[in-house]
Amino acid sequence: MLLDTDFLIWCIRGNPNALVWLDGFEDISLSAITYIELIQGTRNKKELVILNETLTAWNAQILQVNEIISTQATQLVEHYYHSHSLTLADALIGSTALWHGLPLVTANVKHFQVIDGLKIISFVPS
């Protein structure tokens, strides 16, 4: 499973539904873009250390962006930014999931539904 930023934020904040889902995943992966977004959500170095300790405890694998992922994300933004407001970050995360053949777990289905071939697993936090 590739976990989207919003899902991981729910987990980090201790949302019971998110934590139950997380316990059900054998392999946890996230895009390097998601990791960067999580870093940007930390308020200080202490929180960054806690974030990294948490990801290590979950055995989370951070998947880097390669040239193919970058190229595909560029094409997606060209096609869908104006019609569906597809952002760079979401295009890169979606392209990472496609490249690695992983379903994407997200509460923001609307952000990704335009990406053909992407398997989306919808998470509802409440």
C-alpha cells in the first residue's frame, strides 16, 4: 500500500480508525513527496525526530521519485491541472503508486480519481 499524506496525518494524530487500518497493512510505503509534506508539517526538530521514529517503528519504506514518475506526473498536471486542479504533489504521489503497482490509501479520493489506472482505497476518518 502507498499511504497518502492525509492518511498518515490521521495516523500520527491518533485517529482510531486510521490506526486500525494501519495495523492491517503488512507493507507500508509512502512517496518521498509525502515524506517531504510530513516534514513540512513538523514545527521543530523534536517533532521531526518523532516523525522519523514513528516511520521507522512502522517499517515504512520511502519510495523515491525517478525520471519515469516525474515524466508521468508532468503529463498528468498538463492534462488535469486546469480541468481538475491536479497539483504537482498529488500527481507525483499518484505516479509513484502507478509506477510501483501499489494501491493508494487516501481520504482525498477527489484529488486522485482523475488518474487512469490508479487503484484508490478510500479512507473515511470518522
